[in-house]
Amino acid sequence: MERRDKENYYLDIAETVSERSICLRRRYGAVIVRNDEIVSTGYNGAPRGRKNCRDLGKCTRDELGIPSGERYELCRSVHAEANAIISASRRDMLGGTLYLAGRNGKTNELLTDTTPCSMCRRLIINAGITKVVCRTGGEFTVTPVRDWVYGDDSITVLA
């Protein structure tokens, strides 16, 4: 049997972490790694002590027909990346890599469009993480965080 490469090893762990998610729409898991050691993990879900969508039996964004990637302020969940960052100290994340994997909450299929949202990208930048690896179906993408710093298109100035 061939040994699993590091990217897929940590992405497999991120997938396992995503199994803790209680989101009805999409379940994500994140793992932050530095110097080949896991620093922290996170999954998307309601803030501690608050009711989650599974408990309520509904997703507000689904009820309103809001497309994926829009109107996150209406979502009850804290994103997996944010939860992983909250659970670690910045000094432990500096120079690290964040691994992210997600599955469809209804079909359990691997997501092919996994990437951090613009708010999570900002958190990742400030955390000092240098690379993000996302499972996109059976493949994965590797993004240097500096690309988000120098190619920032997340804020549009209205004229």
C-alpha cells in the first residue's frame, strides 16, 4: 500500500472534523498545521450555547433562497476556518497551513468549490497563515495567502 501524501492526510482529517458540523446546507472542517503538527481544528456551527439550524429544523438562508456565498450575516454558523483560528494562538499559526474540506449537507457529496469566504480570508491573513489547501472533489487546490493580500478584490468602492 502506498503512503498517503501530507496534503491528503490533513485534508482527510479536515473531512473527519467536518462530521461535527450541524449545518444543514454545507459541512466544513478546517485543520491548521505548522511544522507538521496540528495546531487546531474547527468546524462550522452555531456559537456555543446558541441553537443551531439542525435543532431549529431549518436553515434561514435556504428558506430565503439565498445562493451559496451570499448574505453570510443571515447564517447562524461560525465558519470552520474562523473556529480553527479562534482555537489557536497567533504565534502557533504563524507560517502555518490551513486545510479545508467540505461536504454537501443534504447529499454528503464532496464539494468541488471549496474556498474560504472573503471574511475568512481576512482572518487567515491576520492569523499569519501562509498557505491554504482546499479539497475540491477528488483533487485539491493550494493557494498562497499572499495572493489574497496583493490581489484583494473583496471590497468594491462605490462611486
